[in-house]
Amino acid sequence: QRAKVEVDGDRVTAVFKILGYVEETSDVETGQIAVFVGPSFVLSVRMGEPGDLRDMRSRLEGDFELLQAGPLAVLHGILDVGVDGYIAVAEELGVDIEQIEEQVFSPERTDDAATIYKLKRENLELLRAVEPLTPVASDLVRGRLIEIPEVLAPYYRDLGDHLLRASDLSAQHDNLLGAALEASRSRQAVQQNEDMRKISAWVAIAAI
């Protein structure tokens, strides 16, 4: 489903994507978590491999002050797992983009178009996860989405800030990859022109 956060009185429904980065293949794995929050309960449903919540649960159980804030503390913990995943994936993609930029502008002859397209596709997974939540992030930062206990307000503002940062990184990656693709195409065209000139020169010499 498309990522969303819906508020109906004292009940909240949040559906958002969970991302994971596979170091060996530079692939972005996508899962999903749906969270249903009421006055005295939190129910989460996870689909896919990314987004293990066991560490989050252990941290919350050790923080009595946050637990006193009720189900919204748990909701923050679950959302935080997702947003941390977005930042981690964005940073890993940033490293991959730096490497492909070095290849594109290196003196060696390389054809990097396929790699750039792959990175654009992986960055699109990040964009699809983050973009629908950007308005939610703005509301979280301004405290307009839900009535948040005072003890949790700084945590939710921080969550919104991180979500906006992930959105900015995704947009920057898309721009950099677009520029790298154009540079790669231009370089390939120059190389092909040089090859044609060399072939033409040898043909002329052979003709003489």
C-alpha cells in the first residue's frame, strides 16, 4: 500500500515501507509495516524481511519514562526504526554514487550507463517510501498531526526532521545520478567520434 498516516480521534493507523540495504549487491530491499494504535494498545503487522522490531522493543522496555507516555511511545519507536532505515539506505546509496562518479570521470574508458540506471532504480525505492510521508513529517515537526504528550514531543520532532532529511537526500541522489548519466552518455559519444576518426584515417591511408 501507499505509505500513509491516518488519525481518527484517539486512534492512529500508519502504513509505511521499511527499507534495507544489501551490501553485496547494492540492492534495496523493501518491506512494509502497518501499525494500529488505540488508547491502550498497539498492533503492528510486518511484511518482508526488513524492519525487525525486537531491538526497539527491548530499548522501550528499559525506558520506563517513555513507556509511561503510552501507546504513542511505541508508535514513535516503530516509526523511528523505519526512518533510521531510510537514512541508512540513503547514505549507502550516496557512497555508491560517489564511486560511479569517479568511474564516469576517470581517464579509463568505461560504460557506466547500466550501473547508473540500477542506482536510479534503487533510489526510486527510497523515494517511493519517503515521498508520501513528507507532509506527515512537516506536521510532526510542527506538532499538528496528533496530540503528543510533552515528554514525546522532542522525539516526534526529531523523527520529522530525519524524515525530511531522507527526502532531501533522495532528491539529491536523483539529481546527481541524472547528471552522471548525461556525462556518461556524452563521454561515450566523444569516444565513438574518436574511434570513427581513427577508422576514417586508416581507411584513407589504405586507399592511398
